[in-house]
Amino acid sequence: MNFTNVRRAIMIAAVSLGLASCGINSVPTAEENAKAKWADVEAQFQRRANLIPNLAEVAKGAAENERNILTEVTEARAKATSINVTADDLGDTAKMGEFAAAQGQMSQGIGRLLASFEAYPTITSTQGYLTLQSQLEGTENRIAVALRDYNEAVRNYNTTIRTFPDTIGANIIHGAEPLVPYKATTEGAEEAPTLDMTSE
């Protein structure tokens, strides 16, 4: 092996190492992780939306006030499910805010409806209601975890594209843009409502 071949091998190794440390792989890896976490968020919001018809069945025997609240919840569900945020929209602050507002409105409506059921011991003592209550509480917890995981993935991605040496690959090769973390638009909307569902 002559000196030219050795020098060429060293140059190829140095260029490969330099490219590897410039975000060639780390930027898309972080971006795909954030998109996967967003898919988890969407799945949990969809799970909650799917529980609304069951909530409607439980509320059929309730008074007129609860029916009005149920109508609000049903309308909020329709609005929340009509707003689609795809992985391509994760950098759009307005779209993410609109999505968060719709989900917050649905959370508030569900909380009010469940709280109003306390006045109806026959509803709160049925197995269907108890099962639904447990499913909704579990779903709210899953939503909180999914949102936390998504925001952490976004933080990691945004940090990756802004720090050296990954910023070189992020800006020159990938044209990376920051992603938007999920922010609750209603105070406390990111947390599951605390409801006293026991009958007296």
C-alpha cells in the first residue's frame, strides 16, 4: 500500500467522521422520535373521543341540564376530531394552538358532565358508569403521559438542531425547522380533572 492510498483512506475516514458528527443521522432520528410521540398523543385523544358515545348512553337518564352539557361535550368532540395535526404540522404554532384549544374544551366539558352525575346516585352506582369513569380517568392519565413524552421529544429535537455540531447538518443538509411543543390553552387543561365521583 503506497502513501497516496493511506492518505486517501485517512481523508475518507476523517470526512465520514466529520459528517457523522454534523447531525446527518441525529437530526432525522430526533425528528422521527418526536413524530412518533405525536402519534401517541393523537391515539390517546382519539381514545378519549371514542369514549364520548358511551358517556352519551350513561347520560340518557339524566336531567335536562346534563343533556345540555352532553350536547356541549358532543359538539366539542366533533370540533376536536375535525382538527387534524399531522407530523408535517408540528412546526405550525397556530395549528397546534387550535388543536390544544379544541382538546381543552372537550376536557372541560367531560369534567363538568362527570361532576354533574354526582347528583344521580342511580347513575353513579351502575357498573357501566363505574367502568366508563375508570376508562376516562385512565385515558386522561395516558394523555398527560403522552403529552409529556411528546414535549420531551420536541425539546430533544429542538436542542439537537440548535447545538454544534448537529446544527451544521440540521441547517445545511436537512433544512430543519423547530417543532412546537404542546401547550395547554386552558389553565390546568393538561392535567386530568379531579372529580369526586362517590355517592353519599
